[in-house]
Amino acid sequence: MQCPFQLLVGPLLAAALSGTLGGCGHLPSWESEVAYAQPPPGAVVAEPQGWGQATVVVAAEMPPLGPPQMVDAADGPYLLDTGDKLRIFIYGHPNLSRLYTVDHQGMVSVPLIGDVLARGRTSRGLGRAIAARLGAQYVKEPQVTVDIAQNRPFFILGEVRNAGQYPYVSGMTVQEAVAIAGGYGDRASERRVQITRRFNGIIEKMDVPPDYVVQPGDTLYVYERWL
């Protein structure tokens, strides 16, 4: 037999719990808040650098097998970066017209005006920047033309016979890049290769088939075969 105190407390406690639980339906889900705070699927945030924001590395799935991708059609205009060799012609000024190489800071050093940022610009955009700097102080209405004399090299690592840095050949595929490096090693996987590519400060890593088109500055890694 329950005492009167127990009979009174039981219904009150049940009512309190019922009111509390009934109000939870209007509160945001904790799991939903956590899900929105996570990075998007397939994205991995690298360790923070000593400066600036962390670099995002996207691990993309291997695209379906098919014809090689066209670089110009898929990725837009060619953007300059470290290692590109440029032929800069300034009309009427042969002492300024010569070959220039984009340095590790992404600059070209032009007499009279010093370093000019080339990284991330098209050849036409760089020509306009040089003309603006020259015209501001040194040359009246300068006419500047910038052509790519040689694309920046590509790099190939992993299970190839001669890993290293090689001159880029326009339109070459992964399989042709492997051939330039002496062919696959004895333990290489010939089915897919990882490409690391930098674009506008973002480093993208992709697993690609052998007929995928390589771009200047790409780093290829040939996987080891496990079976």
C-alpha cells in the first residue's frame, strides 16, 4: 500500500516529464547542428599553414572511362604559374624584349619596372599589367605582347622507372606521361593514377584513368599494385 506522499508525487513527476518531452519537438536537433558544421563529403581540410587559411584538398572520385578530356574546353584559359617560360615583346624596345621565366613567387622581373605578378594571370592579362606599369612612367603608349615559349614542367612519382620532373607536352595523357618517365614499374597499377593539381590556391587530388589529359604543373603518382 502506497503512502499519500507517494500517490501525490507520482502524478506530478509524470506531468512534469510529459511537459518537458512534449516541448522537445520544437527544439532544433543536435545531430542536425553537427551535420551542418562538418566539411562537405570528400573534402579534407589540411593542417593550417603558418600564414593564411588552410588549403582544402578535395579527393575526387575517378571519372568514368572515356575519351581524353580537352584541357582548354574543360578548364578555361591557361593561367600562368611558376616555371612557365614567356616570350615578352615590347615594341620599339629590344632591350626589354626577351625570354622571361616565372619565378617561385609567381613573378617576372622586367627591367625598369621590377617584379610583375604573373601567377594566376593569362598571358594577355600579364601583357596589360606590364604595359600599364611601363606607361605610367617610362614608355609612351607601350605595346606589349606575351607568348608562352614553354609551359611549366610536370612531375611524376611512384611506380615508374624514372621518377622526376619532365617538360610538358601539349595535350599529353597520363599514359604518355608515364612513357616519358620510362614506363610503368614492375609493381605498378596501370588502372589509375593520382593527379595533384593546384588551381587558384586550392590543391585538388584526383584518381584518373590512363587516358586523362595532363596539365602543366601537375604531379602524377602511380600507385603500387597489391595483387
